[in-house]
Amino acid sequence: MSEFEIPEGGLVEAPAVPQPNIFPIEWRCETPKLAEIYERAKREGFNPADINWSELSPEAWSDDEKVAIMYWWALLSNFDSSGPAVFARATIHAWEMHEEDPVRKCFFSITRDETNHEETCQRVIQRLVPNGPQGFAPKSELQRVALNNIGWLYHNGGRYWTGYNRAIDRYPLAVIFTSFMMGEVASSTLFHGMAHATTHPVFREIFTKIGRDEARHLQICINLLEKEWPGLTDEHKTFITKQLRAGFVFLSMVLWEPPAQFWDLPGYFLHNHRILLRTAREAGLGILTFEQQADNWRLAIARVRKLVEKWDIQFPAIPELDIEGVDVGNITAEDIIPVF
Ligand SMILES: [Fe+2]
Ligand SMILES: [Fe+2]
């Protein structure tokens, strides 16, 4: 006689779990390359607390220089500090959609890394300007202008969140990840360039470490897209073309200068922005010049273009950088899928 209780009619199957759902639990692996990258992510990641912060001595700069440098980190935060929530959402989505295990784990690793990048922004900002980016009392015209511009940056950052939340359920991962890829290409080039240009060893260490993470994120995006793109419909391809333009419009704020689309800014913003960046550049932060940034952006875009055209996805026109392509019309807050 069995130790178990087995009814006469046999065991009853549990009902199927209604989908989308994070259950049932399973660990499918279809892309070993992604599993490999996840292993690398576990070893390569860094701890922002271990950076030698005492070497970033606030006495090295005047108060205005410190605020100008902080301004750039606050600007970077508009992108990097949204990373944790953006990728956490994508991670949950990947679980609900039963993406293979390495995809879910890679998304988790990006969430982990972006939280480190966010913490790095936080630490630099608070070391240079206690209670920054917005809680400090400005004591000069430059400081007042910086505080005001930061308010406008975050106003615009806040405009994409609803659209993103809708997009994540509405579009396949291939579409969402094309936007992410644009961000990762851009940020890996950005940090690489700044690591060379900065004169401060702490900033060099930070840019090198974040740049290494971003290069890994880019590899995750490329591997995921190579897997997802073959199944795309023409409608999705058209949408991706628009997303590429949206990525350019959004990311240009930190990588170059914002085009006259999406960004809701007062007329004086850009003029003051340029002076703040010039001050931070002269203080040794490592911000590239307008022309160097444009060259960097062109290079990053050429890389993205080569990748997407392989899959018959058309590239948008980017007249700002003399790049020819398809006219995708106006870009609004609804079109922005945030990245970095
Ligand atoms: Fe990042
Ligand atoms: Fe990233």
C-alpha cells in the first residue's frame, strides 16, 4: 500500500495559471550568450561606495564651479537616475511574459547597474553641493540659473513616464529595446569620451566604470534584438524608425544639444545651459565640446543605423547632424521611451 493518497480516479491536474503572470516558475534558456553576459555582469559590476570619495575634494573648486559640475550630474540624472525604475518595470514585464531566463536575469542586471549609476550621481552631487540637486540655497546668479534649469530638466523627465508605462504593455520587446539600444550606444560612447577628457582621477574612474556597464548593456540589447527582430511586422518596423528619432530627440539633451521637438523649455534655457556646461568643462569635468559631441553622436548613430538596416528597418532623418533618412513627423512625450 502507498504512503501517498491517490484518489481512485487518479491525481487531479492543477488549473492552468491565467496569463500574463509570473507563474508558473521555469528556467528556459534559448540564448546562452545572454546567460554568459549575465555571469559577466555579476563580476564586472562596481560598488559606488568603494570609489575614493575623499579624493573628490570640494575645496578644489569655487562655489560656482561646484554648482556647474553638479548641474551636469543633475542633467545626467535626468537619464541615468530613471534607469532603475525603467528597467525594473521592464524586468517585471519580462517575467510576466515568460521571457527566457537569461533575458529576465539580464534585465535584472541592468536594473542593478543603473541603481549603481544613480547612486554615483547622488554621491557626486551631494559631495559637491550638499542638498543638491534642488534642495540647496543658491548664492549667486549662476547658482540661481542652475537651479532653475534643473527644475525644467526634471519637468521634462517627468513627461515620459506615463507614455512608457503604456508602451511596455503595448509593444513587443524588440520595439522597446530598440530605444534602449539607442541609449546604450550613446552612453557607452559618452562615458568613453569623458573618461579621456576629464582631468580629475575620481571622475575618470567613475566614467570608466559606468562606461563598462553601458557597453555590457549594449551587448544585451544587441543579442536580444538579433533574437527578436526577425519576427517583426512592417507596422512595428515603422514604429521602430520613429523610436530611433525619439531616442535622438531625448538623448541629445545630455549628448549634444536638444532639438526643437518634445523638450518644453523656456527661451533662456539653452543659453544658460551652455554657460553652465562651459564652466563645468573649464573646471575639468570632461564635457566634450559641441563639435566633439556632434562627432560622437554621428558615430554612435552610424553604428545603430548599420545594425537596424540589416533587418530592413528604415532609419529616420536627422537633419541636425546631416543624416538622411525617413521623415517620421513630430515627436511628442508619448513617443519617448526613456533609456540609459
Ligand atoms: Fe546607466
Ligand atoms: Fe545602461
